[in-house]
Amino acid sequence: MLVLAFACAAPAPDKVGALVSLPPLPSPTPITPLLATTPGFHGGEVGLIFAPIALVANGGVAPYTWTVGTGALPSGLVLGGDGTISGTPTGGGAYKFTIVVADAAGSTAQVAGAIDIADRLFAGLIPACARYCNVELGCADACGPFGGQSGGVAPYTYSLAGGTLPAGTSLNGLALKGIFKGLTGYLRFTVQVADALGATATVAPTFWMYDHISLAGGTCTGRSKCAVTLPYAGGTPGPLPTVAVTGWAGANCGAVAPQPCPQPSFSASYQPGQVTIVLVYAANYPATFGDLTIRMVDNSLCAAATYCAADATVKVVG
């Protein structure tokens, strides 16, 4: 049997397809250096919510990680994952530190910071006014200071938060200024002090007003020396007042020609409500005449170096 085999060839293509060109690969995007910035650091106060500080990272490769490098944040403040410092300070002091930001590529940047935390604002009565502030009517600024303060952030403001100030006075910080007027007796008022960060503290003194000290004059009679007891009244409770000579106007002691009598020597003894004055005349002047001016000072006021006083005249008739 005869078998015929045929091979069929594929027809030639009419045309050849063109080669396809791929676009060029893009150039790598340059990465800017990692940088940490802050709007600035500010202070705070113990017990007050701290105004947050938001640090910012730029450049590098996100995401970013924030940590405290050297030093430490004030106690009570924390550094959040977004670079924000916030919290409520629990201890005062000056704190220095560095904040470090790291990016996903391992780069780091840092910023140095410092935060001062003030102690909490406090106001209290001075020891002399711990129970009462004793003052005299008619005295200017005597025992005017009634309180002291510590901590907080300046500037401070003071305001009357309750009660009434003594007549004739006005508020001057934690003190009163002016001349105490009105009636004897006591009153209580409250003063509030506020600082620049909004912290407040109050102090409430009680003022006792007493009659102004007064001293009666008198006549001292005697040969070679004389003694006179003068009553006094008013003043504040406490140490006895004291008397000193403030002036002498001698009358004529000249037998032939006018000559003023010399000033006698002076001494005084004290009892509640009265003072006894003894005058000893100068030698050779057994008969002495003149007017001795004296001043009584109330030593019991709580304001240092500020005292109330009363003047009187003793007529010397030898």
C-alpha cells in the first residue's frame, strides 16, 4: 500500500509587530533631613494643669517616635507619642532635658529644653496677726501688713474677697495703707491673691481697733526736784508705753540779767494707765521754771519701727 505524507508549512505573516519600549524608572525621591522643632518652652506651677507644648518633626521617614533623652521632664509631666508635653506638675524646680525624635529609617534629631516649675501659690497671716492684728485708731499704716506669701508666678493681683476693710484704709498687697478711722472694735475680711497663671490663695485677718493712745499733761512742783504722775489711756494691749523728752522751753532764771532755766534731768516709771515723771533741776538752780514737752510711744504695735504716739506738756514750777 502506498502512503503519501504531506508537510504543511504555516503561512508567512503579513508583517512583523513593532517592539514595545518600557518607560524609564523614576528617580528616587530625596529624603529631607529629620528635624525637630518646638514653639518654645514655658513655665508652670505645682498643682496647675500645664499648658501643652507640641513638638513637631519634619523630614525623615514617618512614623516618628518621641523619647526623653538626657535629663528629665518636671515631675507630673509626660511626653506623648505625638510629641506633646502635658500634665500637671507635682514638684517645683528648674528642669533641663533633651527631647529626641526618631524616624522609621533610624534617623534621629533632638531639641534641648528647660522648664521652670514654681511652687504653688500660698498666702498666710504673719505671726503677729496669727490671732488678731491690733491697731490704733488715728495711726497711719501701723500694723498695716497682715499677711505674707510664697510661690506662684508674678505679677500678682490682690482683691477684697469678703468683708470690709477698716475705715480710712485701702488694700496694698497683703497690707493696709492709710489712717485707721472709725469706731473701736473688731472686723474680719478676706483678701485673695492671684498670680499670672491663675492660681489663687486667700488670707482672712481679724483686726482689733483700739482708741488712740493719749497722755494728759500736768504741773511738776518742787524745790531742787519735782515729781508728777500723768494718766494715759488708749493704745493696744502689750508692753507698757514709754515716755521721752522732746523739748524744753526754760523760763527766766536770771537774777540780774535774763537767762533761761536749764533743762532738768528726766526719769520715768510706769504702771498700767499712768506714768510718774521725776525731774531733778540743774545744780545751782533750785528754782526752775519752764515747759517740758514729752512724747509717749506705744511699744506694742506689731509693725516694726512703726509706733503710735501722744504728746503732752509738763509745766515745771520750782
